[in-house]
Amino acid sequence: MIFVPYPDEARVIHEIHQIRSDEYALLRLTYTMIDKNNLDANGIFRTLLLNAGIVDYEALAHGGNYGITSTALFLQKSKTEQIKLKFYRVKNDRGDRRFSIETIKRRSAAREVNEGDLIYISILKKEDGSPLIYLINLTHNTPDSQTILDALGSDLISQTLEQVKPKLQEILEGGFYDNSKGTGKIAPKDVGDTLEALLGIATNNRDDADYEGVIEVKAKGRSRTLDTLFTLRPHFEGTAIEVYESNDRQRVSAFTRYYGYDSDKHPGYSSLYITIGSSDAQQNNQGFFLDVDEENARVNLKHMDPKTKKVEIAAFWPFEELKKQLYQKHPATLWVKAEHRVVNGMVQFKYNEIEFSRAPQFTTFLSLIKAGKITYDWRGYTTKAGKYTGKNHGNAWRIRPNCKIELFGEIERISFQ
């Protein structure tokens, strides 16, 4: 079950995430849970425990005697103490997954926990690499930010953000900066490349986040264009493109050749410059749309033939690959806005607004695709036959700027005043 926090509980989660951005699970306490000390280990919580190497519920025999005990920290308003958690499966045919909290009835009597409280459960990695479970009551007896910081320390994202803030302040207060590539016509990527140069980031196509592998840097002018999330090549197995082009490495170019249209800008070439949305908001005239296929755990790129109206899968992305790329590229992100001017043939940028986000939610990512708020851009051209020559401009998943708050939960405006 997914537990939805009330607004005051959501604010506490936001305060926690300003210090630590560890994955977490939520559990709303019931009277029976407290009275029987028999708490549901929901799927999200079990995944956290499994990934941390603490317990694999599927490997446990049925019955409390076969359970595993682990130490955890319980952070409270006036104290932080160690408690014991026991993970086990009930002795029945289903082997229901459960856990218990040491002396929970006594803690209820002391008003440390109450029926209806929402408990935040997460796991951090200590300096020696071992995992540490910690619990925070989001509803009552809630610790303040300093108590959380003292007990857990800040995570790498928070540390890196504090490290980069002086550089960001210097850049914002420094006025206009020359385009890092030199004189010439402005290109969309120049505003970001120049900012990365100012931050000392080497220009490359790294797989993880730009700054120290921890914080992604996204810069653009003051337009309302979509914000780029990441690039990720689709799969073509079982599609017409697999039949058309036997060499998998050439299939992105083959896709443009197969489905493209006559290029006006590049005579004799096939172009494909389109934005692809959901079936309810396709956003292109070539018959392409995105379909979230939950049963097969993938996002399909579908195409409807304009003549026959037949719909087929033209490419696809497995959920796991999309999730990995989203989390790898956006553990945290700086979204920077800039303006530009041209002086003696030199484009100059002035950076003047920064927002900060962290911890995107993949389920939300999928729902935003369904709603047409996250789209996929295909941008490239190639020859019509023979050897593939032309250019792919980096096909990318993109999001409407006003929808970032839905994907990331919170967007923090960074101010230096």
C-alpha cells in the first residue's frame, strides 16, 4: 500500500530531504499494529531492506522463530535512541511479511507513537559501508532539522550543494560571460556548456550527473521550451526496424531513414524532427505516440500508418532502463535560467535564476508520460540510401517546466540574499 502524507507530514519529509535524500518507505500506524506489534512490511520497505543487504523476505521460512533482528535509530523530538526491529514472515500459507518495533506498546503509552501516525523509514550507509535503518515519526514527536543532522549527518548531495554554492553565487553576481566556444552563431547547448566551463566541469557525455557525479546542471535561456531530462536509446527488437536494419548500432539512423520525411534543410536527406507525446497528445503529424505498457513493464513508441491506420510498436524502452537513467542523471539537479546578448560578434550569457531539485519519483515519471507532460524528442537527419551520413542531435526525454515540481516533489529556489 502507498501511504499519502498530509500537508504537514509532507513538509517534514521535505525538511528531511534537505539533509538526506535516501530512498524511504512510509507506514501509517493502526491500532492493531501497535497492540499486536505486527506491522506490515510493504513492498517499498522490503525493497529497501533487500537492496541494503539487510533481509530478503523471500528467503525467510514462515514463522517468527526464523526472523532476523536488526538495530535501528529512532529519531524523536527530545532524544535519539537505538531500538530493535525484527523482520519475519507469519506462520501461515501466505507467509505474510511483517516486522515488529521493540516495546512499541510502551512507546504508545508514552505518546512517542500514536494510532494514525505516519512513520518514515529509511536506510543510510555508514562510513564503514554498513547499513543503518532509521525511523522518524512525521506526525507527532517529530525531531527538528538540527536533531536529524546531528544524528544522521548530511548526505553527499547536501554536502556537494553547499560546496558548489559559493561558485554559483560568484557566477550569478559576475554579470555577462563570453560564450565558452568563442564567437559565432548561438547554439542551444552553448548556455549550458558555458555554465559548465565556469563551474570547472569538463565537457563530456558522462553517464552520471554533471557536477562530481552528484548534481546535474541544466541551463537554458528564458524561453518556455521544454526542459531536457536525459537521453536514452530505445530498443528495436521485434519491430520493423529490426527487419529493415540488421546492424543494431545503425538502427537509430535507420529509424530516421525509414520513418522520416524529405528534408528541406538538407536536400536529398531524410529528416525526423518531432516531439512524441501520449496517444491523447501526440504533438506530431507523423503518427507517433507513446504508450505506457504496465503489463510488459516498458514504454512503447507506437506508430500509426497514415494510410492503413494500422498501429505497430516502432521502438520501446524497458521500465528498468528508464528508471536507472532518471535516477542516475537526476539524484539532484540545478535548473539555471539565463539571458544573453551579442557584443562584437561574441554571444554573452548572464545567469540569474537557480532552482534545485532532488529525488525524482519513477511512478510519477510514468504518469506524466501518460498525461502528455513528459515527451520524447526525435531529432536528426540521414541519407536516404547506402551509408548512413547525417546527424543525430541527441534524442531526449523532456518535461514541461511547470511540471518539474510534480516529478521531483519539491523545487527549491536558491537565493544568496
